[in-house]
Amino acid sequence: ERWRTSLAEAISGDCISVRREYVVAWELYGADELARIDIVVTAPGLVLAIENKVRSSEHSDQTKTYWKWLERTTGLHAGLFLSPGGGAATCPDFTPMTYFDLLGVLLEAPTQTKLTETEVLMLSSYVKTLLRTIIPVEGRALRSLEHRSL
């Protein structure tokens, strides 16, 4: 509920930021080696890191590095590990999520609040992209998992 309230306040106050390829390693270590979180959502009092895996797997304990950074942030912080099969990240603090799960969340939004015309267009475009490009990959990954378990 704290997340829902904080996100709603950030959206209504137009003070939410979504950034891609967010560099964090230099902040952690002062090193030349860079670590990039795929998507970072920030607003006053919250940070959400999303590691997005479609056709690759986690490497170099990425999510563990990201979690070290998240722990240093103030307020609410969380990590999502978005992948076709919904597999776990190397960091147990990252919540696994499939694209089917994401699709469900996206389709629930219009039932919870009235969307602007721009929001409807953006949501429609993203859902179409998921259905055309990502969901088929997830279906193949899930079928592969099923065959392995038989």
C-alpha cells in the first residue's frame, strides 16, 4: 500500500522519473567498471530497479551489485527481475516477474483509474509490443521448462 500511495502521489505531482541504462557502479566503488541497471524508476521517497532479461541471462551477479546500491537509497526501494521464464535473480531481494505478470498489471491499470488519452495510446502501444515480440519468447521458454520437467 505504501508503494501504491507513493507512486500515485509522484504521478499526480508529475515528479516521477524513468531512466534506461542507469549507471551505478561508480557510485558504489569509485571504480572505472560500470554497472547499468536496465530501468530505474525514481520519485521522492522511492527507487525501483528493473533488470530486464529477454534473450539473455543474468551475468556477474548483476542484481547483487544493484541491490548494494539500492540499499543505500533512502525511502522505499525494490528490485524486479523481469524475464520470460520468471526465474530467480542471483540476489534473492529482487522479485522475479514474468512478462505475463507484467501484462496482467498493465491491463489492470485501466480498471483502477481513468487514463488520459495519451496514457491509453502509450499503454496500447506497449501491450502490442509485448504481444508481438516478448510474449512469444516467454511462451517458448515456458514450454521448454514444461518439457524438461516431464
